[in-house]
Amino acid sequence: MRKSKLSTIVFYICVAIFMIIIVFPFYWQIITSLKPPEQLWDIPPGWWPSRFYLGSYIAAFTQRPFLTYLKNSAIVAISTTAFAVFVTSFAGYALARLHFKGKNAILALALSVSMFPGIAIVSPLFLMMKQWNLLNSYVGLILTYTTITIPLSMWNLTTFFRTIPADMEEAAKVDGASPFYTFIRIILPLAAPGIFTTAILVFIAAWNEFLFALTFNTKDALRTVPVGIAMFPGEYTLPWGDISAASVVVVLPLIIMVLLFQQRIVSGLTAGAVKG
Amino acid sequence: MRRHRGIRSTGIPEDVLGYLMVAPALLCILMIAIYPVFRTFSLSMTDMKMQFPDMAKYIGLNNYVKLLQDSRFWSATYNTLFFTVVSVAMELVIGFAMALIMNMPFKGRGLVRAAVLVPWAIPTTVSATMWKFMYHDQFGVINDILLRMGFIDQYRSWLGSTSSALWCAIIADVWKTAPFMGLLLLAGLQTIPGELYEAATVDGASRIKQFFSVTLPLIMPTMLVALIFRTLDAFRVFDLIFVLTGGGPGNSTETLTMYAYTTLFRNLDFGLGSAIAVLIFIFVFLISLVYINLLSRQND
Amino acid sequence: MNKRLLALVLAAIMLVFMISACGGSQTSDNGTDNNAAETQPGSEGAGNSTSEEPVTITYARGKDTTTSNQKMLEAFEKKYPNIKINYQEMPPQSDQQHNAFVTALSAGDDSVDVYRLDIIWPAEFAAAGWVEPLDDYFTEEERAKFLQGPIQGCTYNGSIYAVPLYTDAGVLYYRKDLVATPPETWDELYNIGKQLMDEGKVDYGFVFQANQYEGLVCNVLEYIHSNGGNVLDGSDVVLNSENSIEALNIFKKMLDIAPEGVTTYIENDGGAMFQEGKVAFMRNWPNWWSNLNKDESAVKDKVGIAPIPKGPKGDATGKATLGGWNLSINKNSKNKDAAWTFIEFMTGEEGQKIQSVEGGYLPTRQSLYKDPDVIKANPHFESMYDVLVNALPRPVSPFYPKISESIQINTHKFLMGEIDAKTAVENMAKEIQDTMAQ
């Protein structure tokens, strides 16, 4: 393809505009978090902190229960990831390899569940959790998050298990190994990349969930990060600096994760879409 | 694949093992997703209020009758549909542009691909909070930019006007999800064999013609799948509205999920709230049907 | 190795996993409760309430940004060594505390003995049977010593369900350096504000809270009440009146001299602008006083505080909307007597004095407005007394959230120009009527 110099320049300008639009809100958040209190209310707003002020970061962690939110989110998201991936690697293997009736029905059921709007199940789930004494607990959220991430996780892993060549299993079978043994010793290690990809996706979904976290865990001590951020504004003050600082802290690990595992995430996300 | 079924050396029949391995996942789905849907439906036929849970009684379809006559329900439906259609359409166009760009070889492509994932990965409440600051009429940077560029001659209240608030939500949503769409479409683009373009070039087809005769038809299935995900996601929008406007101004950004949430957890009216939830479920079901229909027609 | 056994073990493990996860909530739940209790030690209240043995009662309230709550608790425990207080901190926003309390109370929770209620909740909680009627504890004679607005807000169907802890009422902040005497009517406020804007002395004349949320109800009711209108008279809906319509129109007129975005503002947006010296008048709550007089405030020592203005059909004075918080006893509490002792102390002269001196909260006991220590710490309280005596609560109803929602939506639609004042008032009256009929 021939390209004139002009069109190359135009192309790079387009790329730059896209990048600026994507990055700008983050830039704004970061400088807001570093602005000293007296600069926060300037009109027009300043585009650079008049002096670097770390008070907002300190306040987010000391005067507000932000550390608690982080801890809660970590517990819930990590447990959900572990539980969902554990449960669905069995299911995914069975669906990919073993022969039994109703496999397609199960996959179809999972797919339709993935389309459920959360609001359609939140009221009875709230009542069930209340009955089981699981409101304001980690278990209630973990259970719910595991369930809502199972469909995605199950599809991903099933697809992934199918891509693993059958020869190795066949060889193991010839040696007389049971399907279960084959699964643990041969398939799982081969599937590790797929499991890892799935785990990242489940983790992000659980880390970001809002509706159930908002309705189930109403005590401050059990709030997760997304709810904590949404509820940050107090009764009488608007702590823009503090919220910005808190958001920067929340976003950083996600950015690092995305940059590190970018390829995996994209392949996990697109696996379903591209193959139909 | 040929496989013989039956007893293996373990002594456990393969199908029993299969069911055992699927059981935990299936049980969770049945208990935490399927069963609640039915219970939402039965709740929607009662007048259950959280203050008086024991006084709930069966009232048939009364809640639905009430909703169908309720102008607030219809305006929430309209807002939801408007939000869904406009933001998904914009995401598709912008996402496509991004996919085409990312599909070209250029310096820094890896960085761009990683960067576009970031908005998708952060919690919606965080991105909504960021946008809320930027939209602020006095301290917000958007007014500052637009004023400097000469698009406006005085500060506007973007979130405070019924004509612009929903658009604000749409823009924030497009910002967060167009990159996601772009990546899905990019993956689709990469499956198109290069020979097809070469053949088309030999035939003398222009770039634009190639786009319509080669790219578009081949990417259609991927696009439809991406559209299903995004449409259903956009249709149940909640976090964004909750943080950005809380449904205002003048209820002009209240979506169906927002209405259901307020009815359930603020007014504690579980009967009516569940009825709204059931209607959302039905809408989602219909949308899925349309897409699945399109998709299966594609595959034929 | 016996593979059959292995498979059985696997199946068993999975079953256990499932049961412990999906069904057996009790076992796993304890784990989390312990976790949660780390931050709130000793949440298991002592079972018996005999006065000789020490009891622990749990007190749940929203976060206090001042030190006053802590000091009050210390003073109480010193005076009553047999009663230990386990303080449970709730989220700061009223709405969120409501969710948290409803979640607990509707499940018959007895772990909290004393709840601090927003002035708009007692009717709802009383009707649901979640809080104990206090008629036997809180005598008529004692009630007479309190401000009557808060008492009215805590009374439902003739019984009293909570004791006012501190109160709050809308006030008008004005710039002493720009305005010689504060306006008495809305028209005056409008004209002065407009003039100051035209002269370029301020960017905007007036800020208030007109986002679509609870604060909008407080604001619009001030216009309605100050213009001879009302929402309820007993259980009759009397909102639909010429006075209400006129009041709404006055409210809308204020948008002319307010920032563009005032219809998205809550307390702090306007507060920040007023603090920057960009606005002449602000309707807000009394506790902004201390913020406005901080060193970094551009209007330090330039701020006056005055009652809410009145409309043309109003009485002698404007009518502020009452806020404030009140203490109540959980119906399922096992330590009701100890809980009452605690409430009596907190809302008594001793407790409230600490609260006002240390935290700047407005007392609910009339006598404290003449207390030299209280006035010394809060000189502006003296002028607040008249505001508070005239302040009116929001409608008292077990379905208050629905009433509030109707007022919010219709008022906001009216401010947005979607409907006219008459339609707004009619819609509200009809919807409130329907809600009351439930």
C-alpha cells in the first residue's frame, strides 16, 4: 500500500486525538487529586496543580474508610475468582471432553443467564440473603458474584479446553489413566493460560460490580470500592480531592493489570465473539 | 470425534462423572439465578412492602396494570431505549474507526491497544465520578475547554438541563465502552484473510468499495455478537446514572433499572419494584431474540 | 491406587463445597461476622438487663466529623459505669443509613439497641413496628422542654417514638460586607441579589440546593410554608392551593440569579461557591457557619446568618425546614431500660451541652439557647432560636420516601420548565393523596 506523507500525518493525528480523549479524564483525575484545597475551587479550573499536595491521599486513607473498602473488594474479588474458576474448570472440561446428555442445554442455559439483568434477580436475592443471614457479609456477595461470572467463565474455559489437542489425553487413556487423573495431571497444566485469562476477566467483573454490593452490604465496614467511591461525598462537604485520590488508587492496579495482561484479556474477551 | 461410551477403568461411567463435574456450577446457576427470576415474578404479583413483609398479599396483575398506566414508567422506558440505541450506535461507529486504526501497522500500536482497554477495566462508578467532575458547571473542565475553543460563550450546566443530561451519560458511556467494541471488532478484522483484499485490489475495487464488499460482510457475525453484549449492557445501565445524575434533572435520565432500584430499595415497595424488574427482563429477552434471529440468518 | 475411591472422594468434596457455599450459610457466615466485628469489638450485647450487672448497649449512628460524639460517650460511661456503649458507625449519608437500618430492622435484628434516626423516618419505623414507643419513658412534661418542631417529627399516631438529639433548620447566609440588612422577603432577596450581580460585586445572587434529591424537598417546602401553604393538614392533603403555586413560581424565579448548574447542586456545591466569595446569598444548614469562617475561606468574618425570607402570603416570618437527628430504641432490644438511660443522658442538658460546645450542633432543648457556655462557643445560636421555633418538619408519614420522591420529581420538572406550577402542584397533591390512601 502506498501512503503519501500527508495521509500518514493525518493518520497519526487521528490516533493522537483518540489517545487524548481516552487519557484526558485520567489526567484530570490525577491533577485534581494533587491540587491543594485552595486551588480545587478555582474558576476556571487550573490545568496543573499550583503546588503538589498529598493531603488528599492521606485523607482518603486516614479520615475515610477507604482502606477497608479496598480490603473488602480484594477479599470478595479474589474469593470469587478462585471459586468461579475452580467450579468452572471442572464444568468446562466435562463440557468440552466428556460425553453426556444435555451438554448443549447446559451451555445454552449459561449463555442465557449471562444475559440476565441483575435487577431482575436482586429483590428475591436480597430476601434470600436476609433469610440466610448473609446480608452484610462477604459470603453473600461471593456467592452472587460467582454465579453471575460462571457463564462467562464456563464458556471461555469450554472453548479453551476444546483447543487442547486430544492426542495427549488419548495417550493417557491408552495407558489406563482415568479421565479425572487425565484432567488433573495433563489437561489442567495445559489449560493454565486459558484459566489465567478467565481468572483476570472474572476478577475485573467482581471488582467492578455495583448493584449487588450496593444493596446487600449496607454497613460501611463491608462496603466494596465501587460503592465506597459512589458514596464518598459526605453530608456537608464535597471532597473532590479525596475522591480523586481514592479513584487514582483504585484505578492504578487495574491499569497495571491491563498493561501486563493486555493480550490475554483481549483474547479472552474476543474468544466468544469471534468464534460466534 | 469418535469415542465409545461406557465403563472405564475408574468404574465411574463417563456421563456420571460429567454430571458430577458440571453439578457445582449448575447448582449455583439454578439457585442464585434461575430460581430468583421465578421468585421475582411471584413477588411482582404481590403488594409486598419491606416495612410490612408479613402483610403482603396476592394482587394478581395489579402492579403491571399500574405500570402500564404510569407515565413515569414509559418515560423511563423511553430514556433507556434512547440511551441504548444512541450509545450503542456511537460505540459501533467509533469502535469501528478504532479497530481500523489499530489494524494498521504503525509505531506505538501496542501502546494504543493497551490504553484502550483501560477505560473498560475501571469501575463504572469511578469513571462516572470522573465525568461528573468534568461536567460541573463552574469547576468543571469541559466548560473551560469549550469556552476556550469558542464553542460556548458562557458556562453551561450540562448535567442540569433536560436536553443535555442524557447526552452527558451517553458520552461517558461511549468513552468507557467504545474501546471495548473496538477491540472485539479488531479481533474480527484480523480473521479476515489478506488475500481477499489483494484479490479485490486486483479487480480494481477502491478502498471504500473493499470495505463494503469484503470487510463488512465478513465482520458481520463478530459485530452482531459484540452488539448483543453491548446492547444488553447498555439497556441495564445503572451505576453510571446513579452516580452522574441520580435520575435527574426532572427525571430526564431515569432509566428502567434506576426506577426499579428506587422503588425497591428507597421506597421499599418490593411488589411494584419486582414488576418493573420483570418487565426489564422481558425487554431484555425480546432484544436477545431479535439479535439471535439476525445472527442465525447471518449464519445461513 | 483405588481410582473409584478417589472419584468418590472428589464427589464428596464437591458436595461439601456446594453445601457450604450455597446452602450452609450459618457456618461460613460466622466467619464473616467475626471479620466485621474486628472493627466493632464486642458487638454481641450482654444478654440480661438487670441493673446491678454491667450491660453493653449498641448505638448506631452516622459518622460524626466532630469530636462531640466521642466526648458524650465518654461522659456517659463515666457517669454510668455499669453501662458500656458499643458505638457502631454508619455511612455518612442519611439515605445510606436508612438502607442499612431498614436492612437490619426488617430482619428482626436485635444487635443494635439505640438507633439514631433522621427526622423524616420515625413515622415509617413506627408504622413498621421497628422502634419502641417511648410514651412511658418520655413524659409530656419533659417533651414540653424541647423545641416543638422536632417533637412533632418524632410523633406518629399520637405516640412518641424518638427523642430529638440535635436539630437543624434551613437558614439564609448573606454577605455582611455587601448587604446591610438581610432581606425579609423573597422579592427583596431577588432584587438585592440581582443588583449586586449587575454591579459586578458577585457572580451570582443566590445559591441553594435544587438537585433532584431530598434537599430539594427541604428547599421547596420553605417557599411553600413561607407563603401560607402546606402539604398536609392532619391526614388531609392541602398542598393544592394558590399559595403553593405562587410559592413555586417564586422559587423558579430564583434560578435567574443562581448559577446555571444550581439544579444539580447539593449543599457542598453552593457552599464551595459561597466560600469562594462568588455569591451574595446562600440557603444552607447552620453547620456551614464554621466552614465559612475557616482561614482558607474567602468570606471569613464577612458572613451573616438570617432566617429564611417569606413570601407575600406568609406569616410574620419565613418558615425553615427542619432537619435533625433523634434517638430511638429498637423494638427487639433486650436492654430497653439501659437504652433509655443512655438516651436520657444524651438528649439531656449535660449531653446536649457537650454536643453543642464541642461539635457546634443545635440543641433540641430550649434552655440551652440561653446557656452561656453554648452561646460562647456558638454566638450565632442566639439568632437561631427564632428560626428553630418557627421551623416546620417535612410531612410525617410512614410512606415519606414516596411523598418525597413525588415532590422531588414534580418540583424538578417544574424548575426545568417541563410542566407549569399548577400542574406540578396538582400532580404532587394527587400522588401524595394516593400514597396516603395505602
